Amino acid sequence: MSANDNQSQKSSDSTYIASSEESNNEKAENPHPILGKDFADNGLAKTISGEPDSTFPFNTVDVNRAQFPNEYEIETETGLVPQSTLDSASGALHATATARLYRTETVQSLQSRLSQQATTDYNFPFTTERSEEAEFPDEYTTETETGLVPAQTIRSFRRIPTRPFSIEEEKGEGEIEYVTFKIDDPENPMNWTNTFKWYITLMVSVLVIAVAFGSSCVTGGLGLIQDKYNVSLEVAILTCSIMVIGFAVGPLAWSPLSEEIGRRPIYFISLVLYTIFNIPCALSPNIGGLLVCRFLCGVFASSGLVLAGGTIADIWPMAHRGNAIAYFAAAPYCGPVFGPLVCGWINIGSRRLDLIFWVNMAFAGVMTIIICLIPETYAPVILKRRAARLRTETGNMNIMTEQERLKMPLSEVIRTVLVRPVMLIMTEPVLDLMNLYIVLIYSLLYAFFFAYPVIFQDLHNYNDGIIGLMFIPILIGAMFALVTTPILEKMYTKTIMRRTPKPEDRLIGAMIGAPFVPIALFILGATSYRHIIWVGPSSAGMAFGYGMVLIYFSVNNYIIDSYEKCAASALAAKVFTRSAGGAAFPLFTTQMYHRLGLQWASWLLAFISLAMVLIPFGFYLFGASLRARLGNSSQYSA
């Protein structure tokens, strides 16, 4: 080597980075390794991935500034890589379709963003993901700088024991990289503005009212059904009950499907079909066709009941979710009240049964358009779509969500959806008692729809329009409850700040509201006399509406907190039993009031409600021990 060559090499400003040598003989033959032909034509671009492996010195090297993080696992022909070559190679990498375009998270970077203790949100896809094998259950609520977390990184960060053979190794796949939202990600529903969140909360609440309105709208025109189809009152009442039965069946399909394809497509498919099936209800030539179409309306409309609460949970973080749910709590129970209130006057003004269904169709159609304009809110589905997009852009088939990696087979999904709620009903006395309380409250609401016509027609000779006005005090009572529920939520938040909360802390509202239900029924019975003006029995609705909303709000939260590990199945069991009770009570309420008398029919329900008051008080005092002794502890939250 000449002196000029030595001087030229010493003055070169290129930095050399060493790598493993593939051939010592070739290195000896080539005294100028940095000029080796293995770097020609950007050959290095074919081997550089740009990602550190598990042996990267994270504690002593800044990975965010690293240009050659896979230096320690790459073999090159010469063993030396100039920095300038890396720069040109990175340009080739960027243009290569199969190259990775994104950095991933490290153990060090996760420390500022993630807790070492994994948490599971209520909206975790329990129905379609094997939750017991999940190693990153908070993937859907986590924001990271890069949006990609290698499986090995999360395992190292959380010190998850490595299994002898992972799922990826069994399939012969590379390392999985989980997709998360990036910091301040605009696609993350949690980052939407509060104004938009409250708009969504209001719209899904109105949707629930629209669905519940559809179930009770026929109560304003039972006489029209009797006259048109020449059927008895019991058969006419069945047109209300059978739609409520549909409410019990539909969620078994809509809930798991929403976890798989998202809220928005399910809203669109089901609500469009619900709107359409109001047409044959209006035009049905016989009672059989009307009953079938009403049942299908219940099945399709039930998506609004089962997904509305999930949509609210999608957009509000845990700290603020309670306030949104508190205002939403009245919708499922106030909605049915609008049915006789509105349709009673349609009956009086037009004497047309079909007009009741056209009005219901218009209400459902408007809400369908509004709800379908709302973007997708379910985080697992949003991330699943992002993972598919990244796989296309990078060519890396191992970018996915944990839901895709741990997807349940269809047989397990069916078992979870159909069998687990039944098993919970059969094996969980705690859940059964709470469901029984919910069933009573929901059934009493529908009983009012058929008790009021008997009371106000027999005593005061009111028509269907005036009778509908008697339900307004129920709405007033519910409004008072909506003032109380945010106060209860603030009390719960203070409890969380003082100590670890228990599910029983949710029962304060139920204890406040429980006495109001029997009080309402005692008032209804005591004022059902001809010499007492309408204000007496009508005012009973105010106490009932107040207690009804508080009980539902508290007991629903109690079930979720108690059965966090299987919340979806526990809520499915609640919906099924609640709908069964709501469908059954109207079938005998009218006969009960005629045979027992207006006073004793109400007082019988009052005494039953009085006995049920013990449930929230008993569980508040002894709930923890009862759950431990009577239930399957594996089903409960820790």
C-alpha cells in the first residue's frame, strides 16, 4: 500500500461498523474490505431489517438513534460496513416493498407508557379471543410512540414465562408484532373531542329510546289490532310481547359479530333490516304475519340495545365513562314510555293501525341514518384494519392484533355465546338474584302499560290518548334519577381515590332507589278509586321512574364489576332473563287487575317489590362473602 493510499484512507470521514465475517480467506485476499463487491448495487439493503433483536444492548445504546440496530445478528462478506453505505442502503430499503417501514417498541420505551401489570378493559373481545392466553390484553387501550410492539418485547417487559413452543414457532412463523394506537392517534376514539363524544352518547341514547319505543308502540292501538284482525285482547298484547322476546334472541348474534367486524357494520345491517320490516307490519293481511314480523323487528332492533353501552365504553376512558353511562341509564327504561304516549294520540286522531307502524318506521329510519354516519368506535376492529394495512405496506405478515393471533374457533364462539350465559344462570346464585331484581323492575314497567288502561278506563273513562299522558310522571321520575346518578358516580370516584373499590360499592344507588318501587305500587293501589282524581294514580309513576333508573344503573354496574372476567356472558344472561320477564308480564297483567281488583293487584306487586328491597341491602353488607361461598370464584374479577 502506498503512502498516498494510507493518507487517503486516514483522511476519509466514513465511519466503519464491524459485523461478523463470513470468510477470513476472502478478507485476507482483499486488503481493502470496505471496497468489497458485496456492497455494490445496494446489496446490503437485502439483509438489513432495521430492527433490533432481543440481544440488542438497550441499556447502553440509544435505540431511537441507532442506524444499524441489527448489526449484532447480521453476517457480511467483509465484516465492515461504512456508515455512508448504510445511508444509501436505507434509501433502498425505503423503496423496497418487502422492507419494514416502521420502528417497534422496546422494553425501555414501554416503561413510560405501559404498566407492568396487565389490565383488561370491559370492551376486551372476550367472545372472540382466548382471553386466558392473552399476554397483551391492554393492547386496545394503549398508545405507544411507534404503534408496534414485538411479542418478545411485551413478554420481557411483563416477565411472562416463555413457553417451550410458542404458537408462532409451531406454525413456523416469525416474531409477532402487535399493533397499538400511536400517541395522540386521531383514529383512537378516546382522543376524539368531548363535544363529539357527547354527541355520540346522545345519539346512541336516542337510538335505544327508538328501539324501546318500537316495542311498546302497539300498546296505544291494541283495540285497532283487535278490530282489524278479529282477535282477542291477549293475542293483541302478544304483538308487544313477541318483539321483547326478539330482544332476548338478537344479542346472541350481534354481540360476537360486532367484535369481529365492528359496531358500525352491525348497526347498518341490523337497523336497516329493522326499518324495512316495519313495512310488512303495517301491511300484514293477517295476525300471523304481523307476529312474525314483530319478532324479526325485535331481533334486528336489539343491536341498538346491546351495542349502545359498548359504543359509549369505546369512546370514554374509565375515569369519565361513569358519567356518560349515568346519563345513558334512563334510555332503556324511558324509551317504552313514549310508545303509549305518542301512539295513543295516533289511534285517537286517525284510527289507523298502519300509521303507528309508519311513524315507528320513520323514527327508526332517521336514527339509522344518524348512527351509520358515526365512525367506527370499536378499538380492536380499528387496530385489526390497521394491521391489515401495515401487512400490505410492509410485506410483514406477522404484524397483527392479539385478537387475530388468539382468535377463537367457531365452536368456542358458539359455546361462549350460547352455553356460557346459560351456565352462569345455572351455577351463579349471586347473578340469578340480581337478574331477578332486574327482571322484576323491567316487567313492572311493561305491566304499567297494561295496568293504566284498566285503571283509567274503568275509573275515569279516559281514551288511549289521555291514558298515554298518564305515563309522563314516569319520565319526570327518570329525569330526577338522572340528576342523582352523576352524584353517585362522583361518590364512587372518591371511593376509588381512598381505597380499592369493591363491586358492592356500586349498590348505593340501588339501595336509594329500591324503596321507591313498592312505594309507587302502594300509592297506585291506594288511589285507584273512582272518587280520587287522576293525579293520585298517575303520581305513582314518578316514584317508580326514579327508583327504576337508579336500580338499573347500580345493578348493571354491579354485574359488570363482579363478573369482569366474563362480563359479556353475564350481561347476555341479564338481557335474556330481563326480556323474558318483560314479555311475560303483559300477557297476564290485564286479567290480574280484573280478577284481583284494582287495589289488590297493585298491592300484590307492591309486596313482591318490598321483599326484593332486601337484595341490594343484603348484597351491600354480605355480597363479598356470598360471592365467595356461593359462586364460582374463577368467574369473578380479582
